[in-house]
Amino acid sequence: MAETVGWSDGLTVSRPAGRAVRGVAVILAVLAARPSDHLTAQELTTVRFTVSSPAAVDSVRRLGVDVVETRPRPDRRVDIVAVVAERDRLLLLQRGWAPADVPRAPQMAAMEAARRARGAAAFVVYRDFDDPARGVAAYLRAFVAARVNASLDSIGASVEGRPLLAVKLGLPDDSPSRPNVLFMATYHAREWGATEMALRLLNYLADSVPATLSGRDVWILPVVNPDGFQYTFTTQRLWRKNRARNGDGTFGVDLNRNHDAYWGLDDVGSSGQMAAETYRGPAAASEPEIRAVEAFHRAHPLATSVSYHTYTGSVLYPWGHRNALRTGDEAVFRALAGTDLAPAIRDSIPGSVNRYYHPGPGWQLYPVNGDYTSYAYLQARTAAFTVELTSGCCLGGGYYGFEFPDDEALLERMFRDNLRFALGLIAAAGNPTGTVIPPGAPAPAQQFETVWPELRALLLAPVPPTTPVNVAVDSAIVAVRAAQRDSLGIGRGYGRMIVTDASLEDARASRVPEGGLSAELLIRDGAEQPGTGWTGFRRDTTGFRSAASWLGYRDTLRSPDIPVAGRSNLALYFWSRHNGSVFAQQLRGSVQIMLDGGPEWVPVAELVGAAPEWYPVAVPLPMAAGATSLRLRFIAQDMDWWVDALAVTASDASVGRLFGSGALPPPQVEVSANPVRTAPVTLRWLPGTGSARVTVFSVTGTRIAGTSLTTDPGRWQWDLTTDEGRPVANGAYFVVVTLDNGTVMRRRLLVAR
């Protein structure tokens, strides 16, 4: 038995009897009181200009300018694409930047002329919100009337009184036993392609086999911003915000900067200027559209969700408000979204400059605060994603940007590219940490994020925040050290990130018993350690917690041979910074491996996007199983790329000897390079509890150099000079380290400069 719900314009919706009805009194049509002409926004246009450096991009954002695309140039300057009003043009010109209109594809110019003349009637595929015959509201009404597995709900109303319409697919009741999945679109009014993506997904799911929706409640909200969306058809095609009156003659709040999550954190990720396109509003959740979405979250706890946007071609997940910040659920997000080497979404649009949708944390696109994805993850413990649909270039040799063509074949291809990821999130909703993930995606795994010079680990099983987690560092000699939680990066839903509270500069191995993780460092190198055999990139004066790092642009950093015979579960760790762009995936860093001398280099990781601060990269090396040696190379492809603190580790049965299980290996001295070609050379050993004495002898037994260490640090740097300060000759030498407990360690060293 169904009941009929009516709005004031005669729109009726069939709904299953017994379900709570929310917002049935909202008015579908635009309120009679229209904004006066003198308050209407100035014409918006798309422009391109160049700034001197990546740092200058943030200066542009602080002006409130709507920066939609950045591309580094070979001369290290940055090209910016922005949507501006006349006010913005003047601001840019006053600061010496010369904005020029971006040429549009001929088809786009014709489409815009038709929109100005005929409104929504000019389009074959696209539809506005209000049209009583084929508008989004009318379409959704007809859609649910024709299907038994769909119902229509209004979760709230917009500033101008339009309903926020959501279709539910699945059983009519709201059962806590079924996980909820939400797909939304059109936070930003001009992004018509996102609206179409949501509508096509709705059609597909409603007509798909029942198993797709089994045990799930799937919700689709095609238009979060109905007022602004309608305004793009009637008045201003590139309008972004809602239609709130700001009180100073300007209109609109950026709804994707208004959520209660790091709202107003800074003026780079959002703007406090009312006229700005990224205006965040007077307070968190000040807008009725955002209050409705957040209330829906509280009423329907979501396992997974997607907010569709255009245009970038990326799959973004938390965090976006701070560079280099990772969540405790990074393993889950990577398993669902993929990596640049194995992405979840391919881009098959003809002429697209990118081959796939870049997956990664939101800060790799640009900084943002008050956004939906951060809110859903932080406040609602949802595995939330922002999918920026295919990049806006280059139909007919021109630029279309937000104006994705009104073309059935292209829109359907875009939808098909994205379908697999959407189905994967529905499947994963029941158990995001399990194996029900998109076909071909790697299963999430507990893992180290980095092992040197600090340790971070991701634990998938939820661990109560009050439960201590122990980390063993060379625990046969050094006491077990507690770990502390990363207060911002903690896993909100499924995992936990831990970081050690002590330096691991001299550690040889680490273990997290609660996660079953262990790793022995086979090599440990940084650019501040000359003579290690790494060649290619130049040395930069800023490293990660060190004096230097490797920096390349169109260069290749190559490692020496790394012995790995008899070891298994190998992994590579390093720290990275790079000045790339999600909009230009050809600017990238590539990591490759060669086994046992070749002949083939195998890609193991790709890095894309902007990363102005250091962050750790972990790369499993399963292809190295059974190898006796490996080489690594890092290829910078037209992108400034800093690399530091590299480590190759093994995690196998033999690691246990470093943690007291079985006999300890004979004490030994490690060296940063052998043969030594440049000074200094670093000597390392497991430190004792007292003093240590280091002596260097010639092959004839004559003392050459040495020192006494009152407190044993487990390391000493030799500058290849004698006790008298004279450079030593090339040849063989013996290093002897004597601890105060009687332990003696020896190492042969070859100097070959």
C-alpha cells in the first residue's frame, strides 16, 4: 500500500506506506521573490595566467580566486586556469598577473549560445531542475513511480525552497542491519557531468540484478545544490555556489567548503570573502543544504560514500586540509581507489590528456577545508571519496572544462569508466577491510608506512584509543618502546595509525607484535651519506630530517646492487616531495626495479600530483622473491622530485633472530659503502650500554685512526684521514669496534677513490 505525497506544483511521489516522510512541505518551484538585477553576479569566464612558482598559487587562492587547474612548466613557473568575474580580473592585474581568456572548443561556444537563447531546451541530454516535463525533479518522480525497488525522499530544502531529492534503492524500511551507501553529485552548480553520472548510476542500479543491492541500502542524491544548478541553466553557466544572499550584494556559499570539518582552517583551502567563489559561509553548516546532508548522515550511518564532481580525473580521499597528512585507514582507501600504477578508474574519453583517474589523498590536488569527504570521514566514520570526473580537455582541439559536451556517447562512456568503482564501494560497504573490493584491486593489509628514520604502521583491526601498542626496536638489546597515536591521522572506521615516540636513526629492525609486522633493514641510505653508490639526481640542501636529499627533474637516480639472497617479503620505503599536477599526469615520478642484473626494468610505483611537504611511500616488492640482488631507479619525468631516507627491508623467519627468538647473529659492523669512494664513510653497529672504542688498522696491523666514545651511539663517521689529519691512501683497512662488555666486532674496508 502506497501513499501519495504532493508538492505545491502538483508533483506527486509514490512512497511505501509506513515510512517516515521528511520535508514533504517544501516548495519545488523557485520562490516568487527573485533576486533583483543589481544583485545578480557578474559574468564568469575561464582564464589562464602564469605565476612564478608553486608557492605563488597559494597567494592567488588567498585572494578568493577560483583556481581550478594548475600545471607546472619546464621553467618552474606554474600555469593556472581559473574561473573569474571582473572583480577577480582586476585583482590579478593589480598584482602583475595577466589573465587571458581560454579558447573554447567550437562545439562549446555553440552550446553556450544555444543555452543563452533557449535555456534547458537547448540540450539533448542535460536537464535542469525545474522543468515540469523533463527536469531532474520530474525525472525522479517518474523514475520511482515505474519501479518497485525505488522510493523518493526529500532530505531537506535549499535556500530558495527546492527539495533535496534522494532516491533509495532497496527494501523500503530502514534496518540497522543493512549498511548504507550514498552517491551524491552537484555540490557545485556548474558541474552538469556529475549530475548526469548520478542519474545514470541510478538507472543502472535499479535495473541491475538483485544481488548488486542485496543487503544494502543505496541512496542517490543527484543534486545537492538545486538553486545554483537551476541558475546555471537560466543565467550563469559557470556559477559554482548556492544562491544564499550574503548581505553585501553578493550571492552564494561554496557548499563544499561549508561542512563541519576543519571549517575555516585557513584562507587557502577556503575563503572568508563573500564575493569569492570558495566563500565558506559565516559559520560551519550555515547553509540549509549542508545541514540537510549532515542530518542525513546522522540518521543513516554510512559505510561508504561518493561525492561526484568535475573536472580533474581523480579519486580523492581524506585528508585534504593539510599537506602530507595520512589517515589510519590508508590501506583501506588504497585498496578501494587503487594506486597510480593500478588505478580503480580508467579514462577512455577520446582526446583526454589522462589515461586514468589519479587516486590519492585530497591534498595532492589542492588544499581544501570544510569539504564533504573530510566531514564524512571525521564526523561520521565513513569511507568517503570525492570522484572528480574526467579532465576537461581537449574536444576538437579546444578546452571544455566544466562544460562537458551534451553528447550521449561521451557521457555514457564516462559513466561506464566509473561504474566498476561505484559497484566496488557497494560491495565493500559490508566489510571495507575484507576482500570484497573492486575486482583486481589489492586487498588491504596491515603494513608499515615507513621504517626509517621514524616508524609508522597501519593496523587494520580497530584498536581502542586507550589500548597501548608496543613497538620493538632491535629488542634483543634495546628495550621495547611504546608508540603513540597520530591524533589527526587515526583511523576513524577500520584501522589505526601508530608512530614511534623515539628516533630510529640507528635501528636495524622493528616489529609491531599486535599487527604481526616485522622488518629488517637491508639497506638504509640518504643523500647526506656520500659514497653509497647512488648516482643520477643532484644533492639538494634540504632533506627529510637531514642535511640533504636527492633532487631530480629530467633525471634518473640509480642504486648500486643490493644483495637480497635468501630473503623474502621485500619492501622499499622512502620519503618524497614533488611539484607535479593531478591535471598533467605525464609529470610524474616512476620507481622501477631490476632483478639479478637484468635485463628488464619493472615499474613498482608511480607518483603524481602536488606534494609540497615530505610524506612516506611504501612499496611492496613481491616480484623480488627468489632474487639474489636487485637494483632500483627513480625516474623524474618533467617534475621536481625530492627523494630521501631510502630503505629496503625483508620480513621473514630470519628477522626473528633480531628479536630474541633463537640465537643472535654474530655482532658485526655495517658500513655505508664498501668500497669507499668519497668521504666520509659511516660505520654502524648495535649499540651497547656503556662506552665503545673504534680503531682503523692497515693490512699490516698499524693503527691509522680511531676514537673513544664515552657513550656508545652505535655509529661513527670516518673522514678517511689519519689521526694526524692526513688523507689515507687507497687500499684495504680493518675496522675494529670494541665495547666495554668485551664484545669485539671487525670489518674489512676498501678505500678506492
